[in-house]
Amino acid sequence: MNTWVSAMPRKVFFPLLLTPIPQMSSTKLGVCFRFQSEKETGDRNYAIGYYLKEKKCFPKGVDMMAALDLYFQLCSVEVTCESGSVMAATLANGGICPITGESVLSAEAVRNTLSLMHSCGMYDLSGQFAFHVGLPAKSAVSGAILLVVPNIMGMMCLSPPLDKLGNSYRGVSFCQKLVSLFNFHNYDNLRHCARKLDPRREGGEVRNKTVVNLLFAAYSGDVSALRRFALSAMDMEQKDYDSRTALHVAAAEGHTEVVKFLIEACKVNPFVKDRWGNIPLDDAVQFNHLEVVKLLQDYQDSYTPSETQAEATAEALSKENLESMV
């Protein structure tokens, strides 16, 4: 880019750079009157520019002042929440504007842009943001945050109060809450994580398959499979159409090792009732599995729902409300 700056006048290069932006946002954009203000208050940018120049980081023949003026002009482009969200959606859609259907950016350009946003789009918070949120984003001192969920959606949120690093306080908090509810983090488990919503999947089909796998492992006494499910953050208290859990099935079949794993490692609730009002202990008594009966009686005497389980229950209720709206 710097080579272009030196090779052609800034008046020519600036419109050339702006060309894809209206296509990405499907709106007309303009340069506001903050260019002069940006230039007058850009002391830090001038300092960085001179430091880079002293270290000979600029290519030969590049006009540093022209490059800075171009940067200040780009900082003066007016963007609304609506147009910014369409830009984010275009990046999420592989460079194709979702409003017009026009291909604006190449797949390679989108990949490179999102990689930069992910690594350094949030000022000095970029590392923590990548760790906790795991999504490409770009913040501005206006309080705006442009967030991209690749292959799903893009959004822009605006809340002017800033934190000490220059990012929107509420915007960052919103992004963190978003990935705590939805399976959007770049490194979330897409196969077995049942505690988060995932709009990329057909909920009923995937949920049924997960429950079948869990209950079949409990029925067949496959502790290794149950251990894999637990390690992949699967909800070990999922119910089938009869409201029976894996603990119900294991107790009815008399699989002592499975029952031990579910109550000792997974700390599942032993008081869940099925459609007939039976808890796992009732099934163990009915089928005369005495060792399982003793295990469940001892576990029930010492069982108290933990804070995390109470929080998970509250979170599940909020997710049910969200699912009904999605």
C-alpha cells in the first residue's frame, strides 16, 4: 500500500480505497468533517510514523506524511450501525454482500482481514479478547465494535463509554455474554457441547442423537464412552422422551461402574424423576440391584446441588427462552 501512496496522488488513491466500502455496506458513505480534527490530534500516529521512518521501516521513496494523511482520511469515513453491521455480514459471508448478493471481496482478502481483526483489532485488549471471545472484531474510540462470526453473521454494537484500553465497556461485555450463550468461540467444541446454543445445527435432530448415544453407553455399561462424553462437555443429565437419564438406565441395568462414574465424576442429580415418577434408586430397587441401591442411597444422603449446578439450571432456563425466540 505504501508503494501505491508514493506512486499516485492521494486524491486518486483515497477514492480507489473507498470503492468496495459502499458495496460492502449497500449504502452511500461520505467523509465527515473530522479529517482536520483527526490530523490535529494525531500526535501518537506522527510519533509512530517518525519512529518507523528512523528505523527505515518504510519502503524507499514512500512519503510518510502522505501515508498519514491517507490514514486520517480513512479514519474520517462515516459509518452507521446499520451500514457497519452489513459490512460485518459481508465479511462473515465470504465477501458477498448479503443485501445485494454482489461479490465485493475475494475469499483470500476476507481471510486476511479477519485474521488481522482477530489478532490486533481491539487495541491492547486484542490478546484477552481473542482468548475470551475468540472472534474477529474491530473497535473504535467512538464506542463502536464491529464483530464477525464467520459463516454465520456480522454485527455492530455502539456504546460510547470506554474502558481504560479505549474499547466500549458494554460492547466487550456483550461479546463475552454472546459466546457464553452461543457456540461461537473459535475453539468451542462443535460436536458434543450441549450447554451452548448452536444455530448452525438442526436442534432436534442433533439433540436426539446425543441423548441416544449417551443412554446407549449407559445401557451397555460403556464407561469409556461416557468418559469421552463428559470430557467433551456433554450434559450428562440429558433426558429422553420418558424423562429418563443415563443414571436411570444404568441403575435399572445394574451397571455398578457406570453408576459410580456418574455420581462420583459427573455429580449428576439422583433425584430426577421420569414420566412415571421414579428416581434412579427406585429402578435399582425394582430390579434388585443391591450394590447399586447402596451406592445411590449413600450418594443421596450426601448430595447437595452445587452453586455451579444452580447457575447451570438458571442458564438453561434463559437458553430455553432464547431458543423459543430463535
